[in-house]
Amino acid sequence: MADLNYSTNLVIPDYNGGKVNLVNPTTKTLTATNSSQNALNTLEYDGTDYWTCRNGNDQINLIRKTDGVTIKTSAIMGAWMYGYLSATQIATYSGNEKTF
């Protein structure tokens, strides 16, 4: 798959399909689809790969964009995590544990 400009496309998880879709917000068309995990609750893109958390899971995974393979997995932090990624860190909130 060609490496598309992620700054001009929306990066949207396909919850049931195990895919990450890129959608052009101007034309509202699907521009690319990459493999990932199903049931993605949180999805962030760091410019190279995806940081994800699956529904009910208690770990963050680093997923290689090109093939959907898990590269790294975090320590257990509490289920149903939501978060965001900055240039230097990840902030996350566990809906189950009610902790940030």
C-alpha cells in the first residue's frame, strides 16, 4: 500500500472489520485501508504506526501500519482505555478503573 498523507485524511477504525480506513474529508471517499485489530476502542497514529486499544482490553498496542502486526504491548493499565498521543507521550483514561 502506498504511504498516503495522513495529515489530509481522517484515520478511522473499522470496529468490526479489523481495519483502519483513511477517508478524504473533502470528497468523503475511502482513500486506503490498512489491516489492524478488530474492536478498536482507541486509535492514534504517530506518523509511522498505530497506537491502539481494543474494546475491553487493558493494554495499549503498537501496531505496524503496513501489515497490522503488533510490535509492542504496554503493561496492564485497566480496561476500556481511551487516550491521545502527543509527540513525546501517550495519555490514557481507563473507563473501567476510572483512572487517568
